[in-house]
Amino acid sequence: MSQQPPVRSTGSPPPRPDASMSLLNNVIDHALDDGYAEATARRRAEGGTMPKPLRARLGLAAGLVLAAAVVTVGAAEARISAPVVAKERQELIDRIEGENEAADELERDVERIRAEVGERQRAALEQHGGDQGELVALLSGATPVRGPGVKLVVDDAKGSDGGGGGPRESAGFSDTGRVRDRDMQRVINGLWESGAEAVSINGQRLTSLSAIRAAGDAVLVDNRPLVPPYTVLAVGDGQRLNTAFQDSADGQYLHALVENFGIRSSISVEGELSLPAAPSLIVRTAEPRGAGAATPTGRATADKGKATS
């Protein structure tokens, strides 16, 4: 029977069981990179220099402290200056209120003087009007008027917002749906020619020297702005005045505005109307022109006429 040959010892240690995992073993045994280890050792040898993350945190803390100091100083200065600012603001408010009161007082003075001038003008008309003093006062707007007549309301078209076109634009109109000063001039002149004895617009009494003009989009009557709708009161024979106006060229003009441009209009006969006196009057006197001319009486005159443009 044969025997196994004896195993001879070579004197070298037996191989590791994990010899095939040398790469993993190297990573475990050397978890800290040699370069990092050397750098750490060098910093320690040079005196223990502070790590960079710690320096950054200390710098941020210093910045926050500085910002807090700036805010605190600003708040303290604001508290100190607040009373001064409040005082200056109150002084400005007091000045504005004082100027407003002064302006209101001046406006009251103007109204008082205007009323006084109007009274003196009316007295002059009554004094120099002679036998026709009452008629002159009526036609010049010096006295209030009551009586039958017509009420005419003229208003802009619904939704009128400018940018119109057509024939009205060529005549200087920028919006076909808006009532313009020229429209009101024709309406008032048509009422005068149809037999109106006294006329007012939105409570503003018209005279033979009244002017209807425009300032931008506003309609002015004797330099006083009016807003639509425009309510026109005309004293006279109501039914006759109504028929004559609607048959006149100016009444047809208003009808064309209604039909073509959407301007709204309504007219009605009224049994009793009340018109105020004109706020101001212009008194004119006649003087002789030369030798041989008839000497006038010097009475104040005011004839019924058309609204000027």
C-alpha cells in the first residue's frame, strides 16, 4: 500500500485569507490622505494656525456685529431728529392752511366787490333808461326774469371718449360725440332769433354781450366753465318759441347732431321758468361824434343780440 509523501515546510508565513481584497484594505488602512496628513502636521509645527472655516465664521460674526452697530446708531439718530422733522412738517401744514384761508378771504372779497359793481350797474341802467328802463334792464340781464318758455337739454353722446372722425373733425372737432362751444352758440342764437326774451345756460344768465367759448374740452360762458348736460331756459311764448326754433336752421343743426353723432337733446314747453340776473354787466354810453351831430341822451344801452363766438 502506497503512502503520501510528507509536506515540506518552506519557512514563509501562510497567505492571508483576504489577500484578494488588497485595494479595499489599502483604503481602510489609509483613510486620511497622506497629503492632508502632512499638511496638518506642518500647520501644527508652525504654531497651530487657525483652520479656514473657523476664520470665516469669526469674520461673519464681526460683520454682523458691525451691521447691528450701524442700525443701532441710525435708529438713535432717527429718534433724535424725529421731533425736528415733525416740527418742520407742522410748520409747513400751518403755512398751507394759512395761505388757503387768505385765498378764500380774497375770493370772498372778489365776490363782494363783483356784487357791488353789479348793483351799481343795475342802478345806472334804471336811472338812465328813461321810459324804457325796464326793457333795457330786462334785455341786459340786470334783473331776474320769470315767465313761460321752453326748456332745452343738450348732452354728450353716450360713451363719447374722443378720437372721432368725419365732417366734424375737419371743422376743428376732436370728438364727434361731445357738445362743443360752436354747437351751443348756434343753439342760443337760434333761440334768440326764434323770439326768446331771456336765456340762461345751467343757471348762467346770458346777455347781448355774453361769449360762449371753449378752453380745451370745457365750454365757457362769460369765462365760467360749464359741464354737461347743458340745460337751456328760454323765456317767451312757449309753444311758438318751440315751433320756431325746431323749424329754424339752428334747430335743424341740432337735429343733425342728434341723428349723426348721437348727441342727446330734449325740448319741452314750460309754463313757469325762473332766470337769475346776470352776474356782471357791461354798461356802454354814447357820446357825440362831432359838430352838427345830434346830441344823444347819454343813456345806457344794451340790445338783444346773438351769443358771440
